[in-house]
Amino acid sequence: IFDIKKEIKNHNTVYGLTLGDIAFDSLSLFEDIKKSFISSSIPFFHTIGNHDFSSNVYDPIKAAEDYMSVFGPLDYSFNRGEAHIVVMNNVFNYGVSSYSWGFSKEQIDWLKSNLSHVSKNKILIISVHIPITPNNSIVRKSEFLDAISSFNEIHILSGHMHANKNYVNSALNIYEHVTGAASGMWWS
């Protein structure tokens, strides 16, 4: 947090966005981690990752209850300046190391409804945990891409991987930024 506080002194407006795996299966750390984010004095917005679900619960919604009780909803959106930011869960968790990737029909319907109220000239930023562009195993990937395709500038921020990589889909005007985990929570 010290490095973050030092860096924000060089900027007028700073927001934080996590890309999941906040506690790496140690869900009892959620409250302490939230306090650390709050102590940074930066508004943080959170995305759930596959290691943020209760691993002994086999229903995806119930498995996310601990996360939601501390960090809020799994799917939401907000505006900041000229950007519309959408945070979505794209992990279907089914217990210990059993999960798949993608979106439910309800999520796609919500996304379409949400984006119908947003100017297509705004920058669209979407935060998810599992990378979308390089992944052919994403459930309802084509519906997701169709829902966002009318925007002039689209950035997808994703995590999950342990290295940084960028993907450009010039046909759909999508730039995906895969950001490798800092891995600090693994050492807990």
C-alpha cells in the first residue's frame, strides 16, 4: 500500500480495479484485504476470480456469498468521465477446482440492457477474471462479443493468467489487457 500511496501523489484522479483471486482461497482474509484497499484512499472496484468462491459449495451463486458480503455484486457498471466500466463474473464455480468460464444467458441479457443506455462514443471498459479474446472455451463468447461490438473503443481487462499479455481484435475493435497476478496473497 505504501508504493500505491506514493504513486497516487503524481496523479489527480486515481481508481483501482481488481481482476479477481483477491484472497487465493483464504476467504477469511476478505475483511482484512478490504480494509487494506480502503486505507489506500483510492476508490477500488472488485472483480471476482475463481479463487474467491467458497470451494466447498457446489452452487455458483451460494459459493459467491462470502465474496458478495464483503465486496458487493458480481455484475455491475458505472461511469467515470468518458468511460463506461462494466464488471462481470465470468467464472461458474462448482466446488474444489471445478469451474467453467463464460456468461449465463441472464448476464448477457443484463449486459445488453445496460449498454443500451450508454452512448457508443464512450470508451467501454469491461473487467472480468478469465481472459476472453484468446479463449475458445468461454460459454456464450459470441453473444458477449455481439453485445459489446457497437462501441467505438473497447478495452477488456482480465486476470487469471500469471503473465501480462495484450490481444488486439481489430475486426471488433477490442483490445484485451491480460494482467498477471501480483501473487501477494499466495504467500499468506
